Amino acid sequence: MSETPSHPGVVEVPWNLTVPEADIHLVGYGMRMPNDLTLEALAVLKRCKRIFGIPPLHAPEFGIPEMENLYLHYGPEKNRRQTYREWLDLVLDAAATDAPVALATGGSSMVGALVPHRILEEAPRRGLTVHVTNAVSCFDGIWADLNIEPFFGFSVWEATAFVKLGIAPDTSAALMLPQAPIFDVSTGPDVGTNTMTTSSAVSALRDHLLRYYPGGHQVRFVHTGSGTGARAMTAAIETLPLAELDHPGRNLLSTLVVPRLEPSAQLDFARREEAAAKS
């Protein structure tokens, strides 16, 4: 890196790349390692003094320093919101005393993570600057794995919020429900495992969806490629009728995808519902 950048507010790095200077960098490293790791993400992570990972990425072969594992802040019977507040304060305090620092997440830091959004809100109040590095999210993989064009109708809701807010989905669009396998779980993952500290059936989610879709409608749990090696190149897709949605899926990191209803199916379902209401 050059010590005397030619443009104010940026740092020169190799590959003819410039990276904005910031106290806090929000970096996503994608779903597949190393394929999704961008040049900007590499440049940013290499220059940060502290990197907080959720989950931490171990990639010394790319010159990335060791990350601090924020998952260690989870605890039995500890509400996730309390943990998120601890993460937020830790990153903001570190940036105030020893910038630049980074918060690094799998996928995109702007998708499915509350703390990066809170950092964007609170950092300016403390006089701190923030830069977001764009990254591949799980949605990119789902659109490819299921051949979905989101411009033709796409909606996304966190699964528990979808039910608790009583959302009526637009059945003419594809519906994606991240975190369905951990529906209504208020704590976090057990450190070092792929399990949650508590579990919940998804029957409440199923019953809510059955108000808008027929029981035979095929839904899918989709786990896009994540991690390293050959396993990262493929997706795991579990297909089942909506009426049989009474288990949390085989992978805690999967997303429940409810395909759109064809117009004829929408009409048939509406007629059956009307007839049932009159009987």
C-alpha cells in the first residue's frame, strides 16, 4: 500500500484498486471460500488492526489476520439482542481507540445481520466513519440454484417476523424465509457446533403459510454452498409439500423458499377457501 495516496480519502492498494479510508469496515466474505472473496475484501481485511468475525474466517494463506470470534459472546439462556448489543459496543469501542477495524461476516454484511445496520446508524454519532464492502449473499446462490429471476416477483421476510407480524404474502411472487430452521429461537448457536441452544418446531410457520397456499404446494429448504473445498460448490435442496412442513430442515443455515403460485393455482385455492368458509 502507498503511504501517500493520490486521492484524498482513499488508500492505494495493489491490483490498481483504491479502498476508501474508514474507521470501521463492514466486510462480507461471501458464501464460498475462496471463490467469493473479492479483491476489495482482501485489501480491507489486510489493513485492519482488529477483525471481528461472525463467524470468524481462518485464511492465513490470503494474508488475513486472525479474527476475533464474536460467537463466544453467546451464552445459554442469553437473549440474542443482548449479545448483539455487546457486539455493537465492542466494535464501536475498538474503532474509537484503534482504527481501522472490521466486522467480517459470511455472505454479505448487509444481508441477514442486524449489527452492521446498527453500526451504520450509531457510528456517525460517535464521530466514526464506516465503509461497506459489497459481497455475494446467500440470495445470489438461491436465485441460481432455483432459477429465480427476482425482478419478476420476489419478497423476503425473516421467518419469525413474518409470522409474528401476520404478514400476508403476495402469492404471485417467490417468497424466501431466511432462518426458518431456527423459527422463534431467541438465543444463539452453541459455540463450536451447528446447533442452536434451543429448538422450535416450524408448525406455526406452516400453519400461517397454509392460509395462503395449498397444502400440496412444493416448498424447498435451500442451503447454498458455504465453507471451503468441493462442498462449497454445491447446494443442498430439500423439497417437500407445505402440509408436511413440521420439522426445521436438515441444515440450520438454509432458507425456506415458497415458489409463486401460478394464476390457475391461485384461483383454485381461492375458490376452495371460499367454499370452505360457506360450509
